[in-house]
Amino acid sequence: MFDFSYSADLVQAAELWHRHTGTSSARKRLNTTLPKAMSYDVPPIVLPLEPVLLTLPDSQVTAVVTARLYDFGVLTLSLAVPVKDLGWPEFSDLLNAIDVAVGPGSDHPVWMRLAGEMHAVLDTAMTRPQRSDLQEDYLVGVVHAFDRPMTAASLLDGYDLTPLLSGEVLPLSEGARADLMRKRFSYYTDDLVVLTWDRGFLYEPRGDSDVLDVIEVANAQLLEMRYYDELLDDELPRMYDLVERTHRIGGFLSSRRFASLARRFYALVAEVTELTEKVDNALQVTEDVYLARIYTAALDLFRVSVVSAAVDRKLSIIRDTYTALYEEASGGRAAAMEFVIVVLILAEVLLALLRH
């Protein structure tokens, strides 16, 4: 997941993609959830790409590649490796091997290559396109069927999920195992969702599910909040320097400089507030309690509220600075007006004396 741009024109992006590749995009919808229960605020567009071949330690696998572009400028690239007729240990080993090959520590060029291709095609549909170093990733093992009927309880009793969820080879302590399994959910007796900070497991015998889409939106929100947190981290020291420099220069036109600086800070607050509200409202949850619980758990695991609170605190500092600068500019203008009035009164008195 990449921070691709400030915002994206999804209609134009779809047209550009069709013109370049000849393939059509689609607007992503939640498949198993009624629109009135949960829906995207602005559905992202789904763009199919060519499959890629991944080289693992003892095999090669073909991954289906899909891109999704959100209107608030996030690009998601997903690699899906379909498997069949694997034992549970082999399934866990394959997932961990894929993580080693293309996970966050691998520095695999496939991600940057795909992102670069998307930039080249969709650049003109972007507002302020950028190549940010900020990224988010998430690894999910999905099972649609076992070789026999399986309930969530029998799955948890019969299979060890910790190697898959942790990526660790050595046995974990009881406390660590319990922490890994803390966020688990089931709606029917035969489905299961387990979430951790950077991995998840999904057992869904009915085929498609909206769980992965919900996790993706939570990750997108984390990415955008991280971006604005870092943006404001860079902006605050610059703001202090500008204010100090303006104070130091002083002079008759200082009120105009303060007003100009206040307008700049106001524009920054308005921009960040607009985009963070759009990110916050990316997914509208009303009636689907089960998916809402998973979505809330994902936001909690990813600490989105913590980063969002940090953004709000920094915006508050900038708002306070804007208010102080505006008051100082107003005070400067008032002082200037008083000075002019005094000069005019003195001039009138002087003219009266000269006439007398």
C-alpha cells in the first residue's frame, strides 16, 4: 500500500487505464454486505495487472496481481497466490516463504516496479502525485475448504495457527500465543477470522468475503494518517522558524506579514482536515455488527486512533498559532490606524494654527 498522491480522479484514472491496457476497471463493492449496512463512501477502482512469477527457496509460484486506487490517493497492490491440496504445515510454510520473498523485509523490486508502472499510466489523474517512502503491508492466509467439514472450534483445536500468524519457527510462550489469538471472530459456527498487527487468517467456506476489504480500508486509513503525521512533524519546526523570522523583521508592514503567515497556516489546516475527514469516512458502517467489530478491531490493532490523535494535536497547535498571528496582525493594523488618526489630528491642528 502506497501513498500515491494528494487525491485521485477515479473516473479519469479508469479512462487512462482502459486507453493504456485495453482492459476495463471496476468500482469495488462489498460483495456479501447490504449497501445500507456497510458501504464505501467513494468506492475505489479495481485495476487488473499481469500475473508475476515469485521465486521461493525451493519453488516458483504465480501470483495474481490486482491494484486498487482510492480517491484520497492511496494505491493498493495485492499479490494472491492460489493453492490447493496442501497439508496445514505446508500451507503455513508457503505463507512464510512468500513473506520472506516479498514481505516488508525483503526489499523485493516487484512492488516498486508495479507502483512505477501505475504512476506512469495514471499520473495525469492524480492531484499532486508523489513517490512517498511510506508504505503499509498486510499478509493474509485464506482457506475456503479443508479435506473434511470443519467448524471454527475444531479448527482451533486441531490446527496450530501461531506459526502462520507469527512467522516464528521456535515455539512461542503461552502469553505470546494468547496475545496472537486475542482478536478472533466468527459469525457462523464454520467461519473464523483472526487478526494480528501485520498478519491475519481467514477461514470462509462460503467463498467470497468482505473481511479482506475491511482490513484493507483500515490499513489505508493508517497509511494516510501516518503521512499527515509526518507532514505536520516537518511543518511545525518550519512554522516556528517563520514566526520567529517575522517577529525579528518587525517594521511597519509586520501586520501584513503576520496576516500572510496566518493565511498560509489556515490553508494547511483546511487541507489536512479535509483529507483526514475523507479518510475517516472511507467506510460507512451502519447495520453490519459483525463486520463492524472486525473493522473496529483492525483500527485498534493498527493504532489508527493513536496516529489520528497525534495529527489532531498538531493541527490544534497550528490553529492556535494561526489565531495568535491573526490577532497580532489585527493588533498591528489597529496600531497603524491609531497612528494615522493621530497624525491626521496633528496635521489638522497645525493647519488650523497656520491659518490663524
